Amino acid sequence: MILNYCSYVQWVPGSDVVVAQNRNSLCIWYNNDAPERVTMFPLKGDIVNLERSNGKTEVIVTEGVNTVSYTLDEGLIEFGTAIDDGDYNRAAAFLETLEMSTETEAMWKTLSRLALEARQLHIAERCFSALGHVAKARFLHETNEIADQVAKEYGGDGTDYYQVRARLAMLEKNYKLAEMIFLEQNAVEEAMDMYQELHMWDECIVVAEAKGHPALDKLRRGYYQWLLDTQQEEKAGELQENEGEYLAAVSLYLRAGLPARAARLAMERDELLANGDITNRITTALIKGELYEQAGDLFEAIRNPQKALECYRKGCAFLKAVELARLTFPAEVVKLEEAWGDHLVQQKQLDAAINHYIEARCSIKAIEAAIGARQWKKAIYILDLQDTRTAAKYYPKIAQHYAALQEYQVRLCPCPLPAPPQSRANTEKQRGGCLPGHHDEGLTPQ
């Protein structure tokens, strides 16, 4: 699975090292936890045997009539053996004699993981130092000092001490577990210090609230100031909003370039809507940011329908514009319906534009939209309501469509308004018959 054209594969006796041949290459996996880390050497013959004796491992290769041996790195082999034996000190000692390479780097990582799991923290510190993970190595060094001091005072290895366990949880980024360990020992200050050091202020404040810490107000002020210093105005605005400081929250949202969020808050609070200066600042920011629909909502909320309608029109929020115009500016409805149809045509939504053109009494635009959308029956229905001169130039296009479908019996004619029921037969006879199914499909002009 990890090597194509494999003609030979074998474990090195007494270890987890794998030797294999791939055509003209000798492949060695010193660490099978990282199968992508493979050491390769060119070969001219075929592997016939693998021998290990007197602390030396050789791969026997036949090259024609000659036999050649390739010696493996015994230090890397011994590492795997030491890992299997659980002797991590010996494994680290072997690795320290080797130069850093892709294989040894993978082994250091493996050893660091196993050493942490076994709580052999001094070895884990050595591993992170070798890998160049300075922060982790320093953190573990401080943890080891705590563990050593506890072991000196109380015996054992000190790894069961709550501070050591919490710091190991922090190393794994499991901060909730670290918090739980601290709080089990009633070490509230230490849990709060952990979160403050990580700039996890929300979690720190939650702990302080849960424990009724006397420095809660000071923490909140410090958090707020830190947000301002780090230019996190949005988060600071949320903090002020949660505390009921709505004017300050609006100002912070505007500073953060979030006028829509400021508008949402303003529309939720009557005292903000009554503040003309605040609403003016928000609407100005919304229009500047081309958030016309949100500006229209705010203008409508402060009872300025004229400005609201202008913003809805600029923001192409035609549904809201039409609903507002029906209540306050009925004469504008027709113009808005036409503009709505034009907008839909620009968006290539010809089918949706048809009804808006009909509402706007723009018959020509409605016909062209229907033909463009290939809504042939709708086009015929609208044409039936037009005078002959207007309709004449559109019928050939529809006729070509039905001719392409070989529906030659469809007859297109200017269909007048329907006659009363008692004379319907005479009307049909006079015009030579209407479009089949026309009046049966609910398309009769009303």
C-alpha cells in the first residue's frame, strides 16, 4: 500500500524497521509512524537477505555474480527498539547522537508525543528543544520545575499535582479541562490568570461571575480598554450593548465601520430612534457605505417616508419601495413597477419582469420580456390586448417559434375582447377561429 512495484519486504529482526525493494531502489522505514518518511538508496541488483548480528544490520544484494551488502543506521534501528521497550531515555540518547534529518525529526515528534502520554516531562522537554519548539520547551521547563519542587517536598514524581495537570491540559489547548482542574482546587485566581494570559477575557469574566469574584468590575473595565487598545471596536460595541450602554455601542459600531449593525440596534431601542443626532449619523454612514436598503428601513422607522423611498429605489429594494408607496405615494407605484421590471431584466430575470411591466402598463416592455423569456402564451395574451399596429411586428417572431415546433395549425390573430356568451359562436366564426385552447387555459383577456 505504501510502495509500488515492491519485489521484497522484510522487518529488521528485533525492531519495527522495514526494508523493501522498489525496482532499482532500496527503501527503508526507520519509523513506521511516518510512512511518508522513507530513506532510499539506488540498487543495481536484487535483495536476497537481511542479516543482523553483533550490533550491525546488513542488507545482502546480488549484483550479477557479485554479492554486495548495505549497512543500515543502527542508531535509528535502536530507536525503534527502545520505543517498543518503553525506554524513552535510551531512545532520546540515540536520537541525540544523530544529525537532524527528515527521519530523525519524525522520530523526535513521535518520542515527544509518547513522552507526554507517559508523563515523562523531562524527555518531552528535550524533544521540543531538539525540534526547535522554543515556547513549548520553555513551558515544559517551568512545568518540570513545579513538578520537581512538589516531588522534593511530598515525594513521587510530582506529575499528579494539580498545577502540573492543568499546565499539561493547557499544552494540549484543552483550556476547559485546565479550568476544571483549577476550580476543583478552588484556585479561582489561577484559572483567571490563565485566561488573562491567553487574552481569553470572555471566559475569564465568566469564571469571575460564577465565583462572585470582587475584581469583576475591574476585569470588565480592563477587557473594554484592551479591546479599544487593540482596535476591536465591534467586540467593544457588543460588550457595551450587553451592559445596556446603547449610545456607546452605536458609536463603537460606527467606528468599526458597521453602520448596519448600529442601525439594527437603533431600530430596537426607541430612545435611540428619538435621538436625531444618532439617527443622522447612522443614516449618513449607511448611505456612504451604499447600504441603501438598511438606510431606507431606518428612515421608515423615524417616519421619513420620502427619504425611505429614495433609499429603497437606490438600493433596488423594490418590494419595500412598492409597499411603502402604496401607503404614502400611490402615484409612484406605476413608476416603481416599471423600474422593478427594468432591474429584473438587467438581472436576466425576464420571466419575473413580465408581471411588473403589466402592473406598470408598459405593454411593449412586457411583450419583449415575455418573448425573451420564451413565455409564448403570455406574449400572445398581452398581444391580444394591443391594437393591430402595435402587435403586428411581434406575431412573426411567435409564428417562427411554433413553425420550428411544427405546430402549423396554431393560428395567431389579434384577439378582441370576448363577446357575450350568446354571441361567442358568431364571433369565433367571424374571425375564422381563435388560438386553440386560448380561452380554455384561463388566458382570456378580462
